[in-house]
Amino acid sequence: MFSLLSTATMLGAFTALLAIIFQAYLTSNELVRLTVILQHLRDLEVEFPIDGPRVAIGYGSCSDLHVRAVDFLVYNDEIGRALNASDYAFDDIENEEEFLLNFAYYFQRGAAAERFTANRDMFMSLVQRAKKSSTIEHHWALGGNAPVIGTRMAIEGANVLLGAKMSSKLKTHLRPEVQLTGSLIDDDDIHLILEYSTGDTWGGLVSPRANRYILHNDHHNPYLTSLEEFDAVLVGFEPHLFIVSGLQMMDNYLYPVGVREKLLERVRLQIQSQSRTQTLIHFEMASFVELELLQLLLRTVLPYSDSIGMNEQELDNLQQVLETGRVSLVADCNPRVAHSLDQARAVFRRLNEEYYQQPTHTHMRRPLSRIHLHTLAYQAFIVAKDSRWRNTKNAAAKASLTAHRHVCASTIVNPDAAYLQMDGSFAVSAKPGARRVHFDNRDPVSCWEEAIETRGAGPTNSIIVEICVAPVLICKNAKQTVGAGDNISGAGLVLQI
């Protein structure tokens, strides 16, 4: 009996040892694979030097107050019972209970969200709670799509003109290479940034991926207060690229009748005043929940944009609005490549059909020639072959590396701190019979050409596009997710203008 137990013990120990050795072997192989992929992504990133392109970007800025969501928010049984009864996807947050329920709605789906509250007292109470707590860590940072994208592009070597107003204190966080056009103000708009990591728990809820929830009560940004001063300096700047961002601050804001429409008409005129032969126009999407605002953007901004940048939630939302006239509040936070490419093609096709269906093009509309989709696992680009966008493969590599650097809060990419979520191959479409692209460690950015058919006023138009997909070396220990999309978009754009 003793002999049998000893043998069983030895076999168990030997099996455990083999398992450890095998796991170490797999880990070592994966580390080698990630190192090879990283080297070839870096080769693509540095292949083309950046020669000081002029970039103008609006609108607005804010001061971001960062806290760890699961440490800051208190879960209680009433919230749990309410969540079990229904989903809560409020547009405008009226009180703290709605805020917690709305946070829970997005947290359990791992989806990024940005919401407005008109309740100033509640908002400032939350801000003060975050600032004064002795047990909850917090930090402040420069915020707003325009300053963050502008800062990234300045770091990469662009000459940046920023349409924003900010306090003298916040301006100290702006890089000196970025030219601020707006006057100084006494108080900045504040955004409360609730960050969470993969696997974080809040009550009985678990986050499937790292992301953030943003709550704001802006007063300057919804009125695009920097627009007029920005316009005055733009005349002599002659940008190679004009970026429109920050318009989600107009979502669900309580405007007097007609004011928002007039503001967006001024944005349209500012876009149209840019040279069609010299200036490319990029629109950075964001988290919108108000259908009326999205419909306004489809009339005043998107028809005059050459390019759109967005994440998987924003892509799904835009496609749904275009095809069904309804807003999509949340989408798969880790979509398959095939599904995302089909959605991006649908948006590309639909917006170009609207362009070609117009009787004349004398009204300064522009055909869409570029889409950049950034997700946790990959970067995907669709770029028209006859457009002025260049270096798509290199831009995809740079965007991928920037994603890791930003989320890990590091200037280097450490293969030990990364993992891949993409499979060894992916289908180019979810349609039956679609071909598969096999992943090559030594050529990690996959590119191909195809035709996207669009129906115009006359015969069908065929637009030849280049599609590139790059894997992201995902940061294992996310330090920051807010601003990731802005940094990724800025990095991708700077190599393509």
C-alpha cells in the first residue's frame, strides 16, 4: 500500500513538473513571437520620417480628474435589485442613482461611455468627493479630444494649431509646440474619468475588458467658445490637415432653440473654408447617444470630411444610424475582424453613395476616402487608392504601437507586458466563403486591395480601396484607457498626410 502511494505521489510530482516545463516552453515561444512582431511593427513605424506637417484641430479642452471606478463608487443592494429589473441606459443623468445604474450598464459590457449631467450640484459633489478622499487615489490631466490629439501629433513632429480656451493653470500641461488660439479663462470644464481594468468587480458585476466611463457637466465646450478666435488664426495657417473633434460635448445639452444648429453651421462653414486641394478633413467620432445630434452631424460635418476615426462602439452606432435611423447604445467590446470590416465597408459605402447621389458637387461636399477603426485587439484602415492619404501600412503599425504605449503609460513596448488577442488568421468578411488572411509574424500588418461598390445618381461606382489590419500588442496591466483613441488617431494620421 505504501509503495503504491509513493509511486502515485512521484507520478503526480512528475506530471506537475512536466506541466510547469511545458508552460514555460509555451511562454518562451510566445515571448519570442511577440518580440519578432514588435520588431517588424517598429520597422514600419520609423520607415518614413515626419516633416513638420501643419495640423489645425478644434474644439475645446477640459481638466480630467481620474479615479479608479471600483474604489470610488459604492455598490449597494438597491442598485443590484434595479439592475436585475432592467437595463439602464439613460441619456441625461439626473441624479446619483441614475449615474450608478448607467455606469453599471456600460461597466458590465466593458464599453466606453461619455455622458452629460445637467445636475451641477451632484456633479460637483462627486468631484469634491474624489478630490478630498484620503483613501481614494486621484490625479489630474490635460483633457479634451482636441488637446490630446494635438499633443500626440506635436510629439510626433507636427506643427499644431489648437482651437481651445483653457485656464493658465491647464495651459501649463500643454506642450509648448502647440499653438493655442483661444483666450485664457478662469475655470476649466471638468471631466470625471472613471477607469477600470479587465476583471474588475463591482458588486456582482465583472468588467470583460479595461475601459472608462466619463461624466461631465460642461459649460464652455458645448458652445464651442473657441471657434471664433480659432477661425481668425486659421486664415493664415493653411493646414495640411484639419481635425474636427469634441462635438460629443453637444450631446443632450440643454440649448436654447436653434442655438446648436447655428453652432454646427459655423463648424460646417469653417470646414468648407479650408482648401480642397491642400487640406484634408478628419472627423473624430465619439460616444453619442442623442439621435438628433447625430442627424445634425450627418448634415453638417460628415459630408465634408475626408476621414473618420472611431472605436468599435462608435462604428456600430454610426452604422445603425445610417441604416436604421436608430442609435446603438452598446456593441461587442471585442468584435471579430470580419464583423468590424463589414461594418466599416457599410459606412464607407453609405456615405459615398450620399456623395455620388448629389446632382452636382459644387456645394463643397467631399467623398469619404479614409476610415480608421481602433479596437482593443487590432487597428483597421480603409483608404481609397486614388486619395491623398499615404503610408497606410506604416500608419497601422504606428497606431498599434501607440495603443500599447498609451495604455501601459510607457514610452517603450515590452513584449513581456503584452499579449495578442488576434487569432492566427482572420476572415476578411463575415459573408460565407470569404477568404482568410493568415498572420505572418515577420509581416504583421496585413494589407490588400478590393473594390467597394456604391450606387450613385447614375451607374454604380466602384471605389478601389486598400485595407490594412494590424494586431495590437495589448497591455496586460492597463494604466490608462482614457485618451487612448485620441493618441491612436493622432499617431495614425501623422504618417498619412
